[in-house]
Amino acid sequence: MARGREIPFDLPSLDELFTTQSERDEGGAEKVQSIPLDAIDPFPHHPFQVRDDEEMAAMAQSVRDYGVISPVLLRPAARGRYELVSGHRRKRAAEIAGLAELPAVVRQMTRDEAVVAMVDSNMQRERVLPSEKAFAYKMKLEAMNRQGARTDLTSSPSGMKLKRSQTLDLIGEEAGDSRNTVHRYIRLTELIKPLLDMVDAGDIGMRPAVELSYLAAEEQGWVAAAIESEVCTPSHAQAAKMRTFFNEGRLNEDVVLSIMREEKPNQVRKLHISAEKLSKFFRPGTSREEMEARIIKGLELLQRQERRRDMGR
């Protein structure tokens, strides 16, 4: 009698015999753990600010009422500690609310994988300052360039090492910006802090800021001083002129002042009053808009009083 054809047969494992499919699926998923707040360190060189403002106060109150609903993402660090990849604002709200622990997903990640995850998660914020975006894009670009032929972070075909321009395209596509826009933001990281602060405040536009970023730190310092003394900021044309003079080795403090004093079309001169001078008239935490509204209201009241006084003479 001829033997029948043997059918390959794999014996089930003990795990398959004594667990359900849903239990096996759950076992492969990341679990949420409660991690002590004092065991969590911030992400090194985290470019996004965590502000103790009204929004944070409201977030902290929500944490008191309902807890932290969305877990933070952590990366294991040395000596039983953890590195915070995403969730810096949630951690701060938990601290203010007086929590001792934080719900978290702990994931094994390389440094570069953590950088990409940190940047991508924080780019979802409603308000992102130009300086935050600038340093975040730079960190992500450097991380992705170090990935080389890795495809899990770069989405490139297997074995392809991305060129800088391709990486900029990918970063921009994921964030909703063009390659050129990403490049311009990264250029802002070359600005000295006083100028970068002016970009964040909206006093210097992106195009002139990019031109100024090509100046050396000392020359940028001359520009910052001229902005303060002349109470105006450079236009794109003026910033481009400074860059040209710098490239030719002809830029000095006098030239910067001369360029800044050139009349700009449709120029609106701004009055700058230091926060220190205004602080005694406002409560801590008063917003810029509230300050402006109260100043205008005060001036209007003063104007009415002067009119009444003049009419009574």
C-alpha cells in the first residue's frame, strides 16, 4: 500500500495553547506604565519652550480634575532613569498639579529615532515659535542624515543614502513646509540671541533674518545695537545689502548705521519701551495685548483730561 503524501504540520506553542488571540495581541502592544516624575529627565537640547502661562495653568487644572489622559513617551536611560521624548508640557502640568507619577509608554529607541519622534510630536502644537521650529528642523536634519541608508526614518528606497536636499524635502513634506522654507528656518539657528528674539517677537521678518544669519556674530551684534539706537529694524533689501558688504569685507559699525538710516518705503517707526520700565504698572504674566490695550486706554483718558483743562481756561 502506497504511503500518502506527508502534510507539513507545526505543533502549537504553549503560549498558543493556553492564551487567546486577543491576549497574544495585547502582549505585543506597548503597555502604559506609571513612572515617578522624579525619574524622568528632559530631552537633551529640547528646542521647544514649556511656558508657565495661562494655557499651562488651565492644563494643570485639567490634570487635577481628570489626570493625564494621554501617556507621555519615554526612552530608557542609565541607572534606572528615563528620558522624556514627547510630553514635556504634560509633565510640567503634572508637576504643577502635584502628581507623583506619570502614565508613560517606555520605548527602546536610538538617539536619532528619539530626535525624530520628539520633533514630529511637538510640531503638532498650535503655536510654534520660529526659533523653536528652527532648532527642531536642524536637530531632525542632523538625525536623519546620520541614519544613512536606514529607511525606517527616511522612507527612502532600501540602500539609498539621502542627499541633504532630499532630506529637506522629506522634513518639509512631513511638516507641511517646502524644502526652501525648512532651509530658511535652519538658517535662523545662526542668529545671535537678541536678533532671534526679535524674529520670535515678529519685529524682524523671515527674509531679512535669513540674510542677517550669514553675518558673523560680531557684525550681527552691530545690527542689534543699531536696531536699538535707531528704533527700527532692517528691511530685506537693507539686510541683503549688509550681507553683500560683509562678503566683500567692507562691513563695519558705521556702514551698518548708514544702511539702517536709509529711508524705507512704507516704513512705520515703532516705539520700544523696555519691559522693565512697564513692569511696575502691570501684574506679572500680563500679556502684550493687554498691556497695549491699557496703555491706549490710559492715553485716551489723559487726552480727555487735557481737553477739559484747556476748555476751562
